Amino acid sequence: MHCPIANSFNYTSTLCACKPGFLYNTTRNICSPFAGDQEILVGTGVDYSINLPESILSFDSIKKYTQSQSAFLGATLVMIVTWFMFCFLVRFGSVGNGRTYWFKVRWMISRLDMCFATRHWLADQKYVKKRKTELGGAFSIASVILFIGLFAALLYQVISKRTVEVHSVRAANAPDLTSFTNDMEFNITTISTMTCSNLRGLGTLLTGKPGFLDFRTAPLSTFANFSCQNTTNGPTVSLKCANCQLIRDNLYTSWQFIDLPNVPASAVGFEFNLTARDRRHKKHRSFVSGVLKNDAKFVTFRGNDPNIFGFNLIPRIYRNKHDLKLIQPLFHEFLPGSYFDETNKLRSSLQSSSNGLVNITLQVSFLSSYIIEVDNQNVMGPVGFLADLGGLYCVSIGIFFYLLIQFEYRFKKFRQEDKVMRRIRNRMKAQDRWDKLRKYVIFTWGRRSLSPEDETVVETACCSSIIIKSHGNEGSSRSKRKHPIRKDTISLNTKLSRPNDKKFSLEQVQTQGEACCFGQLSSIPEERFSHQVLQKEEPGDANNRDAHGQQPMSFNANDIPMPPSSETKPGSEISASEIQKNLKDLYDYNVMLREELIRAQSMLHTLNTKASALKQQ
């Protein structure tokens, strides 16, 4: 017969079994090698790492992410480099007039200068002046980051290594041993496909040393309650002792698993867990647990030779925990019994009934001659902690203070950064406040209520879009300013004196009112204004010429022709054709005036822009 399961063999011609060291998986219906973790875990029941409640802070969870102080120092270095890169890239942004986003960020960085505000370059200072620079803000935040990182590493060191556990050994006496009353539980699982039905021989307890007078035999029920439970890994034998008083030095008990029809007695490993808990302080629990198997090769345990598990029990008194008395279990040794590592030998054993069992023996040694007393000694007091904290602060500030001095010594630009930043911000604030004040005055009392010294904008009644900058002291009194001519004073029936070249001057146009927009320009002398226009014109202004190659309006009265004559003879009749002709001439004249007005407005806008640029420079 051939077994359909991989890594298996047949015996007695009808049954199948897994190869040595392989365990049958009922879920997947395969035989897989047993590879359990053989690490022995030991818990003392007392945690010295931190005294805070686990619900508030679990130090073990922190240890998973921070195995040493290098994690804190590495994170601190990354944060400092990231901060410096951010400050370096911000400096490439445009400052503008102080309203850009980059200027706001740089100004905010300069306001963060809290560590070096009075410790900047003082060689050019006659007195100690509090300065806040962008470089100082960058180094201040970097020093704070470094201090926080070093402080976190110091806390890690204080929490993990602030105390030293001191163990002292003293001789035990009978009253001390009787005071150790712990609840103990022992669980051992035979990793196999067997069940509790294969269990035999559990129920006898041996005390003392074999071959000596104190060797005794007693029912196991007088010492502990025992039971068997089927698990996914195999049958688990449990021994529970409530309020145990361990007086005897050595305890022995054993049990066997025998063959049943279609269920042979075999195992690939053993798993154990021994715990002890103080009845008065139930939150303290000491334990030892692990998995045992053959390390060299895959084997299957089966045969008459017993598998011996040795454990030691050590009494401990924790003086720092209100004299807590706790028994500490420790794994001593494992002596493997009969096993098979070859398929043919295992097949022969399964076909024979002479060695169809798995024998297990448990040995517990209570080391009652001595008692270990545990206490703590603090290696760092409050004075030492404060001294370390002050040292970290001095180191953090000192490193970046040295860098700040070196930068300001080698680059003179950094010495004046605070003045440049404050000048830009003050100009922006002053402009905002001045605009608010002007809006308030204009809204409350009108534009004419502004003082002549501050009034730089003159808006005409009929051309409200023209803005004229005054450059002199002329017209400083309210009486010298020209008032706009009302439209109802314009008359086409009034005769105008014509010069020889038949063209109006600028003052005549303003007097008659046909071009009321030009009337406001009379407050500036014609020769002085045209002279300023010619002076401020640069070679690049040739682009302002119109499509006909003409220069923008220069405010010469000879460039403006006189309006068409509307004089009529008294007593004469005017025909409809003449009225139509006069209206057409008047319309053409108004179109010409509009074009001249647009040119004047463009030129004044250009002059205003250049004046603002000159003021900023």
C-alpha cells in the first residue's frame, strides 16, 4: 500500500504515519516538519522599567520602537536637517514689497529668534540692542529641536537604567519557607496527534530523593489538582496547586501515552508553561515557558526511556515591593528519552507493541536552603538629573551660538538682515495705515478736506480717472487751487479772441470750458510742467508714441486747434443744413479732444509709475 500523503510511510500494510520529526496536519491533510521556537522565556513578575500604570503608559510598547538611544538621536538629526533645508529654500523666494507669502514666512522665522535675540554680531553696535534675525530664528528652533531630542534620550536612559537591581542571598529557616504561599500551575503539552485517551499512569507523587530515607510516595491529589485537555497541538496535562507550601526539596511525577487502535503513541516535541502567583498581590506573576525538541535533527519521541523535564523553584522576597514573596520558576534541563530518526526504525517500532508508549517524567526541585532578597538602588537622584538637563541645554545653545557667530563674522549680509526685514515691514505697515486714514478722511469729509501738503491726487469733476502728482510747492494754499468749471458756464455763443496762428492756449481752453479735463492742469505753470515732462522722458519712452509716430501730448497750446466757429449774424436765418454742418464740426472737434485727453492720461500714468519706482529706490 502506498500512502497518498506526502512525507509519510505505511506500516502494518493498512496504516500511514508521518516520517520522523513530521507532524500530521488534519486541516491541510499533509505531514509538515515541526519547527517550534525553542527560546525559553522567563518572567520575574516584577517590572523595574517604569512605575506608571500600564493603562497610562506601557514602557514595553515604547521599547518595540526605540531599542536604544540611537533612535532618538537619529530622529533629532533628521528633524534638524529638514528644518535647515526648509529655511534655506525659503530664502530663494521673492520678498517683493513685503506682501508675498515668502516674506511672511521669513518674517515669522525671524520672530522665532528667542535664544539669540541679544547675542548677535555686536562689533558694529555701540550698545546692546535686541535683534531678531532670520538666521537667529533658524538656529533657535534648531537648538530647541536638539535639546528636545537629547532630553528624550535622557528620559529613556533614566526610565530604563535609573535603578540597579541588587540581589542578596541569606540562609532560609522554617518560618520563612512556610510564609511562601503561592498559587502554582504547570502545563505541559505533548505535541502530537494523540488525545487524552492515550494518557495513562497520572496520579502518583514522589517526594524526597530516591534511595534515601526521606523518599516517599503519595497520591498526586494531595498536592495538586490534575487534568488533561485536548488542544490543536496535542493533549495538555495541567497540574494546579492553590496556596502551595513547598516544604519538600524534590517532587517527582510521571505519566505515559500508550498506543490505541489507529492512534499510535508518538510525539515530535513538548511545550511547557509553569507559573506562580502571589495570593496577596495577584498582579505579580512569575513564569517560565518554552518549546523543547531535538536540535540536531528531526526525530519522533517513542519508547520506554522517559523524557525528563527538570525545573527549579527559587523563593524570593522583594523588599522594594512591600516584602512581596514570590516563587520564581526556572527551567533546569531536558533529558530526552527514546526517539527514532530513521523511517525504517520508526516503522518497526510502530508495528511492535513492546515500546508503544511515550514516557514523561516531571522533576521539580525547591531550592529551600537559601532565600534571595531583591532591592533597588537608585543610580541617579534629582540633583544629578537637573545637572544633566542643564548640561544638555548648554550644549544645545552653545553649538548653534558658535555657528551663528561664524556665519555673521564671515558674511556681513547677515549682520543687517534685521534692519532690511524691519524696513520692508514698516514700509508695508505705514502704507496700509496711510491708505486706511485717507479712505476714512475721504469718506467722512470728502477729498477736498485733505491738507495741501498731503494731497497728491487731484481729481477733476468731469474726468475722474486722471491722477496728477504735484512735484513743487506751487499751489500750496487752498486759494491757489483751480476749481473745475461747471458745465452750465460753457457757452458756444461767446466770441473767443484768436491769436495769429489760430490756436488756443491751454489757459484759454480752461477759461472757456470746452475741455474741462484740461482745466485742472492750469494749477501747474505751462513752461514748468512741459519742462518736467521733457526731463522725465527717457529713450525707452519712444514706445509710448502712437501709431502715427507722434509724441504723446506735451501740453503746448499750439497743438490744440480752436473750436469751430458758432457765431451767427443777428436777424439772419440759419438753414437746417448749416446747423447740421456746425454740429458735425463740433462732433469732430470733440473726438479730437478725446484723443488728446487719452494721450494725456497715458502720459500721466507713466509719470506716476516712474515716480513710484524712484521713491522705492
